[in-house]
Amino acid sequence: MPVIVPLEEIQKALRTIDPLPLIEEGFVAYSAGRVVVPPVGEMIFENPPGDVHIKYGFIRDDDLFVIKVASGFYDNPKIGLPSGNGLMLLFSQKTGELEAILLDEGYLTNVRTAVAGAIAAKYLAPRHVRCVGILGAGTQGRMQLEYLRKVKAFGEVIVWGLDNEELDAYRRDMEALGFKIKTTLEPADVASAANLIVTCTPSKKPLLRADWIRPGTHITAVGADTPEKQELDSAIFKKASRVVVDSLRQAESRGEVFKALAAGTVRMSDVVEIGRVIADERMRRSAEDEITVADLTGVAVQDIQISKAVWNALRLA
Amino acid sequence: MPVIVPLEEIQKALRTIDPLPLIEEGFVAYSAGRVVVPPVGEMIFENPPGDVHIKYGFIRDDDLFVIKVASGFYDNPKIGLPSGNGLMLLFSQKTGELEAILLDEGYLTNVRTAVAGAIAAKYLAPRHVRCVGILGAGTQGRMQLEYLRKVKAFGEVIVWGLDNEELDAYRRDMEALGFKIKTTLEPADVASAANLIVTCTPSKKPLLRADWIRPGTHITAVGADTPEKQELDSAIFKKASRVVVDSLRQAESRGEVFKALAAGTVRMSDVVEIGRVIADERMRRSAEDEITVADLTGVAVQDIQISKAVWNALRLA
């Protein structure tokens, strides 16, 4: 019988481990061509509106393979349910047996996205981060900070959000965790104060303008994961000395690099995968005054590795 | 929390219900274009050799959608495990919530295949079945008989298998269930004795020759589900007055009809889907001396409906 792990146990397990090394390994394996990720399965529902995605894959010669199911049913809040849901299934790569069902309700997708942001900062941010800037005061805007603090020391945080109510809640929550939070309704304030910026909004038009970005800034964009979404002015890529993505293949069809390719401000030959940045230190920031950009659209190897991290913690406990 | 249902409970639930009406409904919905079945997901492993398939879909405006995972790891028997494995996940089509996990280990795929055979016999076999012929003395050869008896009265059964050891075991098992079993090592014996024949082998060359088939015979072929496998001499299709498949789309690329199309003994315009046969009695056998053929390659709507049948039985119990 497989082990069934509810969300609370997943969250408890995550507090005992650091998932960063496994996700880094996953990115390196992905960029080395050792990860098999078949096309995503999809079902679309109309009444009520909903979509379901099935993402799956494995690292060659690993112990496990993973199937993730993630759904969004946008009328759920009307009946008191979260719109997002999901689970991850872990199977033995040696026998096909189902070992564990992680009923994470979409939580692990948020974690692996936040961990990817921390990895980008670890390898690309300037040595001294005087202020972290966050665009988007939602769940991901919170989690990015939590995982950033594991890899970087920083003093202040400046957060942009849609309104003061949202920002007040963010400040309250994050100050309780020990962060020093300033809030603003002007994205330009973030650009002028922070030298490490993470954008995590569902915006469909650029929030950060190129002429605001100061030398010595690193930007990680995690919000845009479709061809429509965009958080960064494409001209920012002209100012960047290093452009990093999680997946070259995905960058050609979605996210910030996709928009910048269309705008002619970046060429694919200038873009490197984060797996190569992790594996080869020559691919990282080479001077403190460079501008660097990481555009993360999310790859299945992160799902594989975050679920393995949780499952390893549970089965070895 | 979803309900987790182990194999023994699934088998117990199946003994309390008749899954045939839901599977018939599924075929009718499929042929009416009301079933959404995206392309099958696949992962192939090399060391040890294994394959995993993800089949999923839903009937429009139904309550549930289903994701099935089925695997075959062919070295498993060396370590005392079955090679086949699998599970079915049932989700709400209204909220995306996971309602139930049926840990059927591949069993429900066998059941839905046997039920489809029974449905084909119900609508296409001659009124009086004097003898049932089964080619293939394995699991499916047993289950076909069990479900056939729910829809048709018949006296004797003649079974072809690879060797006497396999056939003796089959006779022992099935006589314990009340069947009258004759065995043979010659497929021709089956053709001359039976007027309802079910082929359920993994054969890659024809087992039944056209000149053996007598007027008034119905044949259901369930073994060939790939472009390579074949159980019926393609010339049989020239003698058939009615050719039925579960899926016209699949029949173009696998199974007996696929081979017969290549041999020029059938045209797609002569083939009808079983969903239409169920819905319209003019599509069925019209005379006792006709030869009819049903070629079933297996469609996801059967998985959807068999798992719903089990889940309905359990949640209403």
C-alpha cells in the first residue's frame, strides 16, 4: 500500500529539511539532458470553468518517477473551497509500484517555485544585498522571502502590491517572521531601493521599466508562465549582461524571454539555463555592477525533486 | 481527504454490482462525441525495462473525471512482483477535488475489457449460443467467460491454449465456477465447435483462419491493441456482414481492423462503433446465419465508467 501524506505532514516534513540541494541537482540534470519530461497532459472544463494539468517525468537512472496533477477551478471560492488543488504521485522507477501520494493541494508547486528563486539569487545576486524588492504581495511573494533568507543575508525588504490592505496584511505576516518590511504602491520605488528584485505577479503588462533598473541589480521573474503574462519591460534585457532561464525550450514559447525575443532585445544564443549556471561558475555574475535577469517558468524536474525531498524526509524519519 | 480503496475492496464492490450498464452508457457517449479523451501520456524505462501509460478523460457534464496510471515492468516476476500495476484517480468535475484512489493494480482494466466483450456478445452474437470458444487460457480468457454468462445462456465452452498445463489449470478453475470446459491445442477445433468466439491472446500472427469460420458465428477480438498484434486472418472480414469496433479512430492505427484495412478486406466506411450498435438496433445482427466481428482495442471511457461503477457502489454502500 502506498503511503498517503496529507498537507500538514508535508509542511511539517519541509520544516525539517532543506530542499534546495535536490532542486539544484534537478536543474543540473535537466540542463545535462538527463531528465525525461513528456508533454503536459491537459483537460479543460467549461461548466463550472476549470483546468487540469498532468505533469510527469523522471531523471534517468534515478529511483523514482513522479506524476503531478494540478487543477484550477475558478468558481471554487464561491462555495468556500480554494481554486487550486493537486497532488503528487511517487512511483518506483525499478518496479512501477506506487510508493507515496503527497496530497499537497498545490503547496509543493509554490515551494519549488520559491526554492528556484532562492537558487537564482544564490548564484546571480550581487554579493551584498542591501534591500530585497518583491513585486506581488500574495502567497508567492511571501514564500520567496522565506526561501531567500536561507541563501542570502539582507537587511530591508520593499514590497509592491495592488492596494494598502493587501500590503498591510503582507507586512503583518512577514514582520511576524522577523523580516523588516517597507511597502509601496509604486513599482519604481522597488527598483530604486532594491538590488535583488523578485517579481511574482500574474501581470499581463510590464511592471518594471528598464530605465528604473540600476547597475548591480539582479531580477528574478517567476510570475509569467504563459505566452500572455509579462512583468518586465523587454528593454531590461538590453541592459542585462547575463540572462538565465530554467528551460531554454520553454523560454522560446512563454515568459519574459519569449516577449523579449519578440521585441528583439535578446537572442536565444545569449540565454543560458540555470542548470549550467549552477554547474559552471563562469556562467555566474562576474562583477558587482552588472545587471542580471533570471526568468523562471517552472519545469517538471522541480516537481520531481521537491516531492522526492519530502518523501525522503518522511521515509527516513 | 480522498478515499483510498485497496484491490480487495474493489473486488468486493464489483461482486455487488453490474458494471455493464455504465460501460454501455460510456460507449454510447463516446460514439456520440460526448467523451473527451486527450492523447495518452507515456514514459519508457530501460533499466530495468518498463513502461507507464497515463490515460485520462471525462464525459462532458458528468460528475467525475478519471486519470488512470498503468505500468508494466517485465522483470518484476524475478523479484516476486506482478509485472502489471496501476491505479485510477477519480476527481470531481465540479471542483477538481480528488474523491477516490482505486488501487486496482490493473485489475479494473481486465474487468472493463471483459465487460466490453460481454456487451459485444449481447448485441452481436446469434440468439442461440450452443458453444462458446475462447482463444487464450490466461486471465482475460477466464474473465471473458465470467462476464459473458451475465448476458448469454450457453452450454459448453471450448478453450484453446498454448499447452496442456495451462489448459488443465483453466479447466480446473472454470469448472469450479460452474462452467463446462473442453480444451484443445488446435484453434480449428474452436472454430468448428463454437458460434461465439472470443480471442484474448497477445499473438502477433493470425490464429483463426477465414475458411474455418462457419455461418452464424460471432467473433470478438480483444487481444490485439497495438499495430503489431493480430489474432484474426484478415480474410475473415470479407466473410463478415457486420464489423464493429470500440473506436473508429483507434481502429485506423491498431488491432484487427488496422490489419484488414492494409490487406484490403475491409473499408472504414463498413465499420461501425459499438456505441452506435448499442443505441440503434438496426446496427446489430439481422440474421442468424451472418458472420459478425467485433474488434476491441480498449478506450479510456471504459476506464472512466468502470471506476465510476466501483466508486458509486462504495460511496452509496
